[in-house]
Amino acid sequence: MRLEKRPEPSRAWMVATPVLAVILTMIAGGVMFALLGKDPFVAIRTIFWDPLFNEQFAAYSRPQLLVKAAPLILIAIGLSLGFRAGVWNIGAEGQYIIGAICGAAVGLAFYPADLFIVFPLMVLAGALGGFLWAMIPGLLRVRFGTNEILVSLLLVYVAEQLVASMALGPLRNPEGGGFPGSRNLQQYSAASNGELIAGTGMHWGVVAAFISVIFAYILLNRHLTGFHIRLAGQSPRAARFGGVNPGRLVLFCMGVSGALAGLAGMFEVSGPAGQIGIDFNVGYGFTAIIVAFLGRLHPVGILLAGLLMALTYIGGELAQFMLGLPSASIQAFQGMLLFFLLAVDMLTNFRVRIGRGAKI
Amino acid sequence: MNLSAIDPVLLIASLMVAATPIILAAIGELVVEKSGVLNLGVEGMMITGAICGFGVAVESGSPVLGFALAAIGGAVLAMLFGLLTQVLLSNQVATGLALTLFGLGISALIGQSYRGISPPATTRLDMGPLSDLPVIGRILFSHDWMVYFALALVAVVWAFLKFTRGGLILRAVGENHEAAHALGYKVVRIRLMAIAFGGACAGLGGAYISLVRVPQWTDGMTAGAGWIALAIVVFASWRAGRVLLGAYLFGGITVLQLNLQAAGVPVPVEVLSMSPYLITIAVLVLMTSGRRGNSAPAMLGRLFHASS
């Protein structure tokens, strides 16, 4: 068996590989669940089917789908731009945290003023916070050639310490009886990011996620910057001759992904999470990396991948509750998905030939 | 605040311990990168090694067996990376990340039943009268055997890369895989061996954290050590000797900030806790500015596919 490079990536496989990867993951995941002593079929059904269609749980789970998918999609859309251009921002988790801190700080600064302007200001602050945090690795790479992968990732640990110190220090709820954690923004209507339509889970973050999908689609297909991003990813040398400024492209990709991650954090802290706590972040920034690849770095694909990944979160919680499946097994499951995806991705770029054919 | 509570001798002695996991992981990754492969999954392999080593040591009562299994666990996970990147030609950055995400998940899964247990103690190497020497004895000759194993490993890797034919071939593959392939060297096979070695080293480093440095099991306990090891390879300009320097620098900062926390310095604990990461970033910037990465292996992260 040998591999033969295709002259052009296969379009059919491009669509089929994520589906194939999901199926393979379900099989491998089933084996893992069986090893844990659970019925694999029940486990898979609990994760992928029950949250949406089981009478008992669907009413609660369906709205959760949008709530969980929104931050994943927002972050993954930003990351996908960079990944296409060969700019590896893997510190979205940190930018997400900083966005949440900045957004919450602005909201809390106005407490208890009931002004219309508070929430828009929080949105701006969240985006700006994430943007600036992402600019650190961006500028270091452009100015000094420092590896942005390592810097952006190391900054996640810095951000985690920062959120802990904020929850214990400046942002701590003065009426919280000394417990760590800020005021609950859900109880402060001017700063709250509540459901827009009751019972759907639709909040401003979901709206922003949908807008970001459309924005990214137009950018990549109809705009010169999008063309530059794709060009730089496929052929850096050609891009340089084509007049692409590599430094500016790095900053653009870093900035957009940081701002979107910051927005995601801000919508999360003002909505579903409600407050800045010590363990505010739950790894959306890392899962979003899987979402970006599962969606083949394509905006529409990311939308679908985000929903699927949100489903594994909700289904995982359900399986934890119903079957006693450990929460870590979902994390392993998600990691497996990325593995299978990368493994079968080969089929889009290579043709598998059986035997030693003479034809080249 | 009581700075006099910090004993410099004890500080340097614990620095050696703090640096050991980083040395192990970084020297393994150095070999991988020298062969032209960028494996960003060090963190995942370390945490997998940490739980494999911990579990086996607890079950068998033997830390040595724990370390051995940790190395195997790390190598197995690394071979997954090798299979994907070398045979199925996937993107190395993405696959490395997948390895880290998967490793964190699988280790938390295995580790559930091991929370709150103490592992068997790793034996201290008895050096007789040497350990009784004032100051030097405490700093150099009173550690467990893994500390010396790590140092020996650095020396072996250094000698291998510099003096042996195998080392030369490894470097050739990393500098120009087309040429190495044309000369008849099995590029993929050599790289797979390097990747397995890197995984085993990372596994050992992880096990050192869970068996000696902490010693207990908590989810995600490597806390970025794998990423710092990656940074230290860059800091070391891909030279074995400098890995030691980088790891001691980092170990020193870690130990110092822990001591400062204990001494009650009027700086928030969180600021002290983030200092190792910030300083690593600062050092990275210093090392990469000026010289434009010319010491990196030329084929680092590049795909190799023999078309004929």
C-alpha cells in the first residue's frame, strides 16, 4: 500500500472526512466506554441522541446546545483564520479569560447604575481585552520572531493566575461574605446577557457567533484580506511576491482571534457563568481548536462542528448524571475525535494505492 | 516577611529537583526536533507518563517499575503522533495539540481512582561520605537516583549527537530529509525512533513530577511543564548542554518563587505563581531576537513524503 499525492485536494473527501472521523470516534469511544464497564450503545445514545430527542431531557438540553456552542464557534472562527494563514494562536483560553475579566470589570465599575450603555461598553471591553492579550504573542512574533505557539500558550497560565487573583482581590463581591468570586452579573440587569427569546438559550453571544460565521465567510471568499490569508497558508513564498505583508497578516489573525475569544469570554461571564470565579474557565479555548479543525477551517463547517462539540459537552454531562460516566472520558473522547480527524484527513490530499503499481 | 528563612543551600538543592522533569522532557524533545519533527504534545505525554508511573508505582509498590512504565506510556502515545505525522502525513502542529488534549483527558480518566494516595518513595542514592560533605554534599550528593539519571541522559544525548554516526545521521535527516533519503537513510524510520525516544523521556519527566516532586496525583498536574520544556529547547538553541542551563534557570525561578511565597513577601501569591511563565516568555524573546532562528534544524515541522 502506498500513498500518491493528488494534484488537487479531493472535494468529496473534504466533506466526508469529518463525518468519517466522527463515526470512527464513536466506535473507539464505544470501546473506551465498554472498558469502563458501561454499555457502549447506551452511552453513545445518551451523549448524541438523548439531549436532543429524549422527552425527559430535551426541554433542558436543547437550549444548552446554543449556550455551549456559542463560545466554541466564536473562538474557533477566529482561530481558523490564523490556522489557515499558518499563524498558530493556541492561547485562546487565555484571551477568553482576559476578555471575561475586562468585560466584567467594566460592568462592575458601573454597578448599580442602570444605564443602557453598560452592556455595549462591556462588549467593547471584552473584545479589547482579548485583542490586547493576543497582541502580546503577535507583536513578539513580528518584532522578534518569537514562536507565537509557545508564548500564546504560556500566557494561558498567566491568565489563569490573573483570574484567580481578580476573583480574590479587586473584583471580589464586597457583599459576598469573603467568598472568592465577583458579584453575579445575572442579577444586575444593565450588565446581564440574558436569554433573548425565552427557552431557546439564545443570548447575545449566540448572535455574535452567527455574525462571526457570516463575517468570516465573506472575508475569506469576497475580500482581499481573506485571499491573502489563504494564499499565505498555501504558499508563503508566493504570498510574499504577491505583496502580502506577513507581519501585518500575523497581527490581523492574532488580533481577530483574540478579540473573538475575548468576546466569547465576556458573553460567558455576563450570561451563563454569571460571575468571575477562581475556576471560571472550563477549556472552551482548547476545545475550540478541535472545533476549528473538525469544521475544516471553513466558517459553515465550524458552525456545524461547534454544535456537535456542544452536544458532546451536554451529552457528556447527561451521561455523567445517568450512567456515572466520568467527565474526563468526554475530554478523552474529544481528543480522540481530533486524532481521527487528522488521521483520515490524509485521504483528501493523497490517494491510497494498493500494490506496487508501475504508474506514477 | 522573613527572607532569612530561605536557606540558600536548600534552595539550590531543591532547584535540582525542580529542574529534573524539565530536563528529561526537554532533552527528549531536543532529539525529536533534531530529527526535524516538531512534537507539541510534550505536555500530553508528560501527563500520561505521570499517571502511568503513579498508577504502576502504587499498584506494584516499586517506583522503578513506575518509571519504566511511564517511559513506555509516553512512548506509546508518541508513536500515535509518529503514526499520524510520519505515515499518515498529518500536520505536526495540529497533531501535537491533539496529543496534549487527548493526554490530559485520558490521564484524568485513569487517574480518578488514584486521587489522594501517596506513592511509594523513590530511593535516595546513597553516596556514602560524599553526602556528608558540608554544603556541596547537600546540594550535589543527596538526591534520588532520577536526578542523576537525567544528568547522565543529557551527557549521553550530547555525546550521541556530537560523536556518533547515528547522531550524524539523525542530524542529517533533520537538516535535509531529501538528501538523507537520497543517500539511502530511512527518514521515516529514523524519525519514528526519535519520536519514541522523546515520548519516553517526556513520560519519565511526568512520572518524576507525580512520584517525587509533588508526590501525589491531581488532574493536569504537569501545569505547563511540557510547554516550558518546549520553550527550553528553543532557549538552548538545540544544544544539549544548554538544556541543562535553561532547566536550572527555570527550576531556580520556580523554587525561588515558592520560597518567597512561604516567606510571606508582600507580593500577591498569583503574581509569584505566574512569574516562571512570564520569565520563560522573556527568555524566549531574548533568545530569538537578533539571531533569526538560524540554529533550528532546517526541516523542523516539514512534511516528508518520498514520492518514489
